[in-house]
Amino acid sequence: MRQRTPGAEHGRVTEIIAGLYLSPLEILAVLGAVALVVARWLPPAARPRVTIVAGAVLVLSAILLGVAGIRWQMLPVLAGAAIALPFAVAPLLRRRISLRTGRRTDRPAWRARWWLALPGSLACIGLIATGPVAAWAFPVPVFPEPSGDFAVGTRVVQWTDPRRPETFTADPDDRRTVVVQLWYPAQKSPAGAQRAQYLGRTEHEARTVSDALARGVGLPGFLVDGVPRARSHSVFDAPVESKGGRFPVVLFSPGSGGVRTQNTAWAEELASHGYVVAALDHPYDSAAVVLADGRTINTETSSSGDPDKDDELAAGWTAVRAADLSFVLTQLENVDRGEAADPLSGHLNTSRVAVTGHSMGGAAALQAARQDHRFHAVIDLDGYPHGPTTPSLDQPTLALTQAITPGTDPRYLPRLTEALKSTTATSYRLTIPGAAHLTFMDGPLYLPPVPSIVGSLGRTASPRVVAAATLAFLDAVLKDKPGDPAGVLSAYGNLSVYPRDNSR
């Protein structure tokens, strides 16, 4: 699979080849650099031709990369080549001078000094190899192709709730505003249609969000500079597929400091199977929210270090998020009724709605479902249940959790089990072996494959497993698909059913 990634500044296209995580130009630069080093060890007859070709390939690819936008991963490649270049070119210059002066020597100087050249060559090769390794560790994410029958469109809307004051500011006239990205079943776009920018509507927005996310976890922004270069598989403002009838709706709240696009692979997979996904940015909570007027709102939520105080803060933030989710559902109902001109009018089945979220967003989904019975199902993607545990949930609920280890918060499983046991509808807890907390979002696509961070399922398998389990549950509870959801879900991990079915 290849991902076409237009650069915003120059409108040029870079293809990232999955598996190698390098573009063709980057591969040429690496090969040219390696050939430049290896040329020092070739027989004298072959050395000039290889050096000239390697040098030309390297210089040309470096120039083109500079125009298209060079990634930091290529800097050690160019550094290694720059160190090797004088040693590769010097024999050619000496040979040219000797030909001009008529003095000729057949002495193989490079063989006489192999013990000096070998460490330097190995050091250069090591420096050059750092580039592909860094590109593998911090790649431009390549999104899995959605497997459903529908193409996927996406659009961004901004809604302000006139009834709710913004509690994060002191301005009494400030009202709560949320930014929502919709993924929906769409008509097939023409070949070559530009795919949606990841993390934002524009590359500038994507870089603003990417830098904010990096700051939030203490990483230098340049390490993940490949992320805002990515393109997903959806197309902005693609026409809605009119032949699919009315589509069930799935609302999504991201993790603490997370953003609306953090589960793009998951959202596109659901949309390709006939769902409309509405993911929220929560201003002052999400890492960075770029409003329609260009203003950027950065997060103002942070841990105090006191467990009791942090629990209280998290419960408050969760309550704000739950209110955001209910407000967005109201807006979607208005859209479906045609109260405002919108391409999705008449295509939303708002009598079949699931509320979902990752981490703190999962806690918000649980709270929203307790307070708002317009939500018909709940999915908690590895979210600790903050806030009150009453009233009981009466909607079917799926909780997907990472593998439970000695390092897991000992309060997590008991509190989640308490919430699920109190449901009046059949609910499920699915623990996915090999999953970590970030397995349940797009992190495995662009973060180093460290099991403690992104799990051990792999870059491709992580989003597919999470989406497949989600679809198995949603198809059963929102589309009334026949069959036993427990039987399907159990294929993805260790399943517990609530209320407990002793016959299993």
C-alpha cells in the first residue's frame, strides 16, 4: 500500500511506501549515500563510475527533498554521505590531475590504507542507517484501507450552545463551543481525488495540533513531524451516499488532551460499514482546537499530583464532556430534520445512536448515557469510569480494555466491573491480549512500536482489531444483526458478559 501525501507549501506529492516508511526520493537518497561509501571499496576500474552515479543520485534526490520538504530522519543520511563524499571524490580528482599532467600511477592506494578507511566507512554506514531506523520508529502514518462497501467522506462543523456558559473562561457572555468532525458513507470519489489531511482541515492546522500533542507528552515536535504530513482515506465534503438509507450515528469523545481526529482509522472503518461517526474536540481540554475564525484554544487541564484532587477534577471535566456529547446529538437531530441546510439532512438515523470514547472520553460516554437516554448503546475504549456510578446504565455497553498487568491502576478493573454489573442490558468487557492504552487510537500507526506504549498487535492489526470488535457490537445493537455478539467478540480476546451468563 502507498499513501499519497501532498505537501502544503509546494503542492508536491510524496509517496510513503508502507513497510519501508520512506518515500521513493528518500530511498534514492539512502541508496546514493550507501553507494558513495561502498565505492571506496570497489576495484579501481568500477570505483569512478559508481562514485559519479551515486553522487549524482544523492545530490539530485537531496535537492528534490529540499523542495518538497525534507524530514528530520534524512539528516543523518545526508550527514553520513557528506562525511564520505571527500574520501570518495579525492581519488577521482587525483586521477584527473594525473591524466592532465601525463603522470600515471597504478598504485592501489585505497588497499594500502584499509585499516584506516574501514572504521570510517562503518561509522558512515551506521550514520546513514540511522535515517531508515528513525523513519520506521517515527513514520508518516499509513492508514489501513477501510474494508466496508462504502467510500468515506468527511467534514468539519462548529456549533455553539447558547444555553451553556463556557466554564473554562471568566467571560459571562462566552458560550460553550465544540468542533465536530463527521465521517460518513459517501459516493465514490473520482480517481486521484485529494484525500483528507490528518489532524486538521489544512496542513497548518495539522501542524498546530501535532505540536500541541507532542508538547502534551513532553516530546520535541520534530520527532512526530511526519504525522501532519499524512493523508487518510476519506475525502473532504464528498457527496453523501444516498442509496444507503439512514445511517446509525456514533458519537466519539477523545482521551484527555486528545483531539477529534485521534481515532481516524477507526472512524473511517465504521463509516465504510454504514455508520456516521461524529468526533468531538472539547475546547480547553483537547490539546489544541482551531476554531473557524482561526483562533487556537490550547488545553488548560492538568494533573495536580494529588490523587483525590485529580479524581475530583477528572469528574468535573468528564461532566463537561458528557454535556458536549448530548449537545452534539441534539444538533445532529436538528441536522437530520433539515432545520439547517446540510448534506446529511435526512440521512441520519438518530433513533439508533451509540456514544463512545477513549480513555477519559470513555468515562464521558458512560456519563452521557446515564444522563441521556437518547443514546442507545455505549462503547468505552479503555476508559477509567470517572464521576458518579449512578444511575445504573440501561443501555448495552461494550468496554474494551488493555491487557491487565501489575502496573495497571488497581482501582480500574473493580470500578469498571461495578459499572458493567449495574447495567440492566447485556454488556461486555473484552480484554484484548497484547493491547496497551494507545492501541485504541491511531498511536500505533505513527509511534515507535514499543509494546508498553502501543501494544504488541502491530501497526496494521491494532486499528483493525479494535474496529472489528466495535463493529461486531454496533451491528448487533444498532442494526439488529442476527447472531450472538458474545461469540463474535470472544474471538478478539478474553470476554466477560454482564449480567453473568453461567451457561458460558
